[in-house]
Amino acid sequence: MDTVYTSKRIFLNSAILPAEVFPGGIVVSALDGKVTRVLTSWSCVEQYLKDNEGDLEHIDFGNLLLMPGLIDTHVHINEPGRTEWEGFHTATRAAAAGGFTTICDMPLNSIPPTTSVANLRTKVKAARGKIFVDVAFWGGLIPGNQHELRRLITAGVIGFKCFLCPSGVEEFPHVSEEQVIEAARLLEGTGTVLAFHAEVECQRLQNDTTTTDPFKYRTFLQTRPDKMEQQAIELVAKVAQQYDVRTHIVHLSTAHALPTIRAARALGARLTVETCHHYLSLAAEDVPDARTEYKCCPPIRDRINREQLWHAVQAGDIDLIVSDHSPSTPQLKLLTAGKRQGNFLEAWGGISSLQLGLPLFWTNCRRYGLSLQETVRLLCTEPARLSGLEHRKSRLDIGFDGDICVWDPDSTMTVTEDMIEFQHKTTPYLNRTLQGVVHATVLRGTLIYRRSDVPCFGPPVGSILLESANETSTKHSVDNSVKLYKYPALSPGPVEDLEDDDIDL
């Protein structure tokens, strides 16, 4: 039975009504979860319900806002291997509770990392039957796996992430400039993305006035100066200008690199940039001593830098906003009792915020003059474009997936441990009051989350999204064929379904 979702406020993010919020309805097919009809007025809704009485399910959300499901292209799920940090079940529940219907898993922190087709197969098996939202995968570029890159493209990864400095885990070593250039040559013409953790190790500045107290945030901040990012982004810009490959800078934290980015783009570089909610919401001056839940790499910088990042968002220099959800155990964050508790230099770096992305961003939007349309572009449209999913995600148009985020942009909520769905409740946003409350999430027509005193989740009906890019694609056109694996919770099917015929080449 098809479902019609109605509300007095709908935002399609489509050419039909590109910037309007209107009363109406969205009809989603029970067969394939695609949008089959958009009802663009309340009179159309009433007539449609009358004509189809008894033949469809009707869910009305009153005055709540319906818009396309959100997409987060930077999530560390860590399963298998480090599932005690985070796993598919908890991460995707958190995503669903935050209005996200698609997330892209990063290739490191799991064991094995996604650096070969065999390792991708292992990760796909680990995800089966556990995911509440759709999940796509990044591949990883490390020394010695260049021969796997094209095989991974055909297997369906959305692109490749590499580190230009040590990653923090032994199984994912960083690459040299020569190895980056070799990879860029191999990836030319494929349409895939080469993404960079853009920091390089460099000599400390002369005459700095470093404090040596490891429990003060300033001590850690001085170990990761802006110069580390600036030099790395200069390398990325050079690669982007010299090779016909899509390049992407993950988690930009320093505004000092923006002139380099602008100059490279002006010269034709295919370079996109993301920043994270923590760089737009937090500032170094406000980090309390020994509060290592604020530690991440690159680091949270000062208020002036934060303001400059917001101006870059306003100007369009930053393409998308992501969480970089990078959880670990409280023990690794050195948040538990002991002599090392609160040691910024030794604690694991990573911030958890997957569930909170929409209210974190929306809380600041009005201050900076950003609209609902721009919010959807930064949290949905551009993430879909980066991940190669723009032909089926990010719009509520006929033929697109019926993915819907249902929320109230006018109400507020306070972040508490009992409302957090990711595995460890360690986050710098505890007890903060944020504007914008997600009330429900719909994945391909199925209601997977509904807010209540006890949050209600549907079954984990998320799918693995593996996009196989045509290697003969031109610079501006990539022919994608979708491999979609759907795992109902009660009938996950045999393991063999995911083996040689699907992703082994």
C-alpha cells in the first residue's frame, strides 16, 4: 500500500517549487520507495485522499516541516574491529534520530580498513541487518594499495580518503606527496573523488610561547598550528590543478587556507571543501581545562577563525557541512578517573555529533542570514553530489527516493544523555540548548524514527549503496549504475549474497 505524507509545510528542494514552503503531500510507492506524486496544495491533498480512499496509508504531520532526508558524508562507524567505539546499529540509529537518511562510512578506524575489495566485503557483511539508514562507503588510499583503487571504484566506493600526516591508527598509514601524485594519475578520468585529511607535519614555529600543561587546551592547540593545514592544502591545490581528478578537503578548520582554495578554483581546479559543526559551533577560548571531549584533529580554533569560516559558508567557499562523527570509548578519551584524566596530548581525538547536525547548524543560521534553502543545500544537496547520489537523493521529486526529514525549526531542545543514540554519550554539546527538533524520519517511504517520550524506531531496513562509476566518464559527467542491497531485519538472507558476484572483481 502506497503512503502519502502530508503537512502544512513542505520543502521539496526541487525545480517544481525551488524555494517555496507549501502545504501539500508526498506520495511514496510501497514497491520501490520512490516518490510517485507531489501534491502541491491542500486542495490537491483532499482530492487525492478522496479518490484513493482505502487504497493508501495517510500520515499527517500537521505543521511540522517536511524536507529531503539529510546526508552526512563523513562518519566513522568503526565496525568491524573497533565496534566498542561505535557500530552500525548505534551509528545509524543516531543518524535516523537526527533526520539523516544516508551516511557515508569512512575507511579507517575499523579493522580491517576499507583499502581493498576483500576488506570492503568484510565491512558490508558486518553491516547486514543492522542499519537503520542507507550507508555508502569511502575507500582508503594508503601506501601500497594503488592496485586496488580501480577495483574498489568498480566495487562501488564513493571515493578515496587519505592522510597527509599520521592517522593515529597503524593499519591506515599516511601517504607521501609522490604517492598522492601516483594515485591522482591512476584516478584521472574515473570521476571518483580523492579526499584529503589535509595536515602535514612541520617544524614548530620559532619563539612560540608554548605552555607545557597537557591539561590545558592551549597546549594541544599549539601542537597543530594553522601552518599544518595551510601547507597540506597547498599540496592538494597543486594536485587539483595538475590532474583531471575530483579533489576534496575534509574537515577544514583553518580560515587561513581559504585564499589558496579560492585561487585553485579560479584556475579550474575541481576542488570541493567541507567543514564540520564543531568548527562552526565551538571556539578554543571556550574549551574548559581537561575536557578532552573537545579534542579533534584538526583542532577547534579561536573565535575569529570561527567567524571567518561562517563568512566562507555565506560566500559559498565551503560546499558542505558534515559531522566527522569520530567516537571512541571514554577510556581512550581519558575521561575516566586516573592520573591521565583530561590529558589533551594523550587523549584520542574525535568529536561525536552525528545525531545533532541539523539543530547545531540551524541554531546559528539566522544569526548569519542563512535560509532553509541554504541549510538543505549544505546538509543535503552538496553531500549527495559529493557522494555521487544526486540522481536519487536530496530531492523530493518523482523518481527520487522517498527520504524525508520531519522537524520543527521553531522549537528548541536541550541535549541530554538519555536522548543520545550513538554508543557513547561523550560529546561537547551536552546540556546545550539548540534550535530545531527532529520529530520523524522516513527512509524510502518507511517511517524509521518517530520522536516521543520513548523514541520509537522501525526495523533496520537501511540499504548498502554501492555506486559503480563508469571509468570512461568525462570530466563533468559520470555514468553511475546503482547496486542496492536491502537488508530487512527479519530476513537478512544468506551471507553468500554479498560475495564474489556482487563486489569481488
